[in-house]
Amino acid sequence: MTPNDVLEEFRSAGALLEGHFILSSGLHSPVFLQKMFVFQDPARTERVCRALAEKIRDAFGPVDYVVSPAVGGIVPGYETARHLGAKAIFVERENGVFALRRGFTIPEGARVVMVEDIVTTGLSSRECLASLQEHPGTMLGAACLIDRSGGKADLGVPLVSLVQLDIPAYAPDQLPPELAALPAVKPGSRSLKSK
Ligand SMILES: O=P(O)(O)OC[C@H]1O[C@H](OP(=O)(O)OP(=O)(O)O)[C@H](O)[C@@H]1O
Ligand SMILES: O=C(O)c1cc(=O)[nH]c(=O)[nH]1
Ligand SMILES: [Mg+2]
């Protein structure tokens, strides 16, 4: 699958949104990739995750465990693991901090890859990787469907992606006027609170 094929999957799923978005990192952007519009279609998800699994195998060799950060990473983590013949587990926020819960464990000596959906600043990926540091297993590297940092995000481990884009993102006090004029929405799950 070429980067254009992958982008076309996002485009035809209606996942390329334009407006004013507050991202997980707190940055603001005129573009949001609503990956859940891709993941609601299992056939589409299979196509992109099969391609990601191939890239992972080429970059890192055999993989035993895929670990993903909830919520966005769970579906692509599972589907990519299926193509790798690996187990799929996830970290989720406990008092705001990613942790392996539900009794998930990683065996000693396991070959592990972290799979994210989208990388913007790499903050969520770094938090996920940090949460795994005290656990057994060898972290081979990270993978995502779309790296919208233009390759600038530094995870501290190698990152492979299907598509690299350089999408503008702004600090809240540095918004261009045309963006500031639009009402802002925050689609992600970080800091989501139940009522
Ligand atoms: O590279 P970053 O700057 O961390 O941004 C990318 C992260 O943002 C989104 O997660 P979010 O926290 O919005 O929640 P979600 O996984 O529930 O969508 C996305 O799933 C990545 O995890
Ligand atoms: O940075 C984010 O929070 C983010 C960007 C994006 O395009 N899609 C997404 O799900 N999260
Ligand atoms: Mg996420």
C-alpha cells in the first residue's frame, strides 16, 4: 500500500476533517484525522493494518506482543497483531497515567512493538513506552498508521509509519486568526471525565 492508498482509505472513510481541533497534546490544528471512521469498517482496517504489519516485520523482524495506548490504539493494535501472529494488549489511563491493567502481562524475553494510530507530538507514544519500562520484554520499536509530525516526533525508539505528513499544529496562544475564529472541538479521550 502506498502512502496515497492509505490516505485514500482515510479520505473515503470521511476521516480527514477540517475545522478547529484541540489535540491530545493541547496543540490546536485545522486538520484532524478521525481514525475511528476508518476503524468502524473492519475490511478497511484490515487493509491498512496488514500493510502496517508488513512494515513492522521488515523493520523489526518477528514480533510476539503488540502493545497499544487506549483508546485509539486498541483496534489497530489488535488488527496489526493478527497479521503479525502476535498477541495484542493495551495500556489505559489509571488516574491519568498509562498502565497495563486487566491482568495483562508480557513474558520475559518477548519481542514487543508498540502500535499507535496517529502520532502528532509523540507524547502519548512516549507515555505508553514509559509505562512499559518496568515490564519484561524487549521493546523493538514503534509503529503508527499516520505520523503527522513530518518525522519530527522523537519517541526514543525507531518509529515506522505508513504515511508521514507535516500538518500544522499551534500552541493555544499562537493561533492564526482564521483558526481562532472557528469554535474548537476536542475529539480525543485524554482528560475525558465521566459526569
Ligand atoms: O502524538 P500525540 O501528540 O500524543 O497525539 C497523538 C495521540 O492522540 C490521540 O489520542 P488521544 O489522547 O486523543 O485519545 P484517543 O486515543 O482516545 O483518541 C491518538 O490516538 C494518539 O494517541
Ligand atoms: O494529536 C491528536 O490528538 C490527534 C490528531 C489526529 O489527527 N487524530 C487523532 O485522533 N488525534
Ligand atoms: Mg490515542
